Amino acid sequence: MMEVKTYTFYAPCPLLDIEAMQTWLEDMSMEGYLLKDCSKARHKFYFYKIEPLSTRYRLTLVSDKIEEWNLRPNEEFVSISE
């Protein structure tokens, strides 16, 4: 089985700026990068390379304590529009 290459980007805005983060993630999708995972410690985000796609991200701040954050995509809420 071939391993899928992962691309790493740093968030261009504060993680607590929810609107800016959503916009950035949606822009990344339109550039052909789909969120895979992230690292809270270094504000790194990991993406798969895909065909450009219109994707809507909705983030909700549930705690202001970074150690409690779960920034990984929740499969239950992931939806991709064509």
C-alpha cells in the first residue's frame, strides 16, 4: 500500500481567531490541500494534496486551555461538497 504524502503548513493567524482559521482552511482546500491533522504545540497543520475542492470548515472553541483542544477532523461532522 502506497503511503500518501503529507504537506505541512503553519497557521497564518492566531488559533483563537476562529473566523480567520476557518477562512484559511477553506482557502487551503480551494488550493488543493485537505486537512489531515495538526500539532497544537507548534501551530503546524498537516494536509493531503487533492484536487481543488470547495470545503466548508466550522470550528467551535470549547475551551481556552490549549491542552484540551482536539483539532483533528471529526469524521462524524466532516462533509465535502462538490
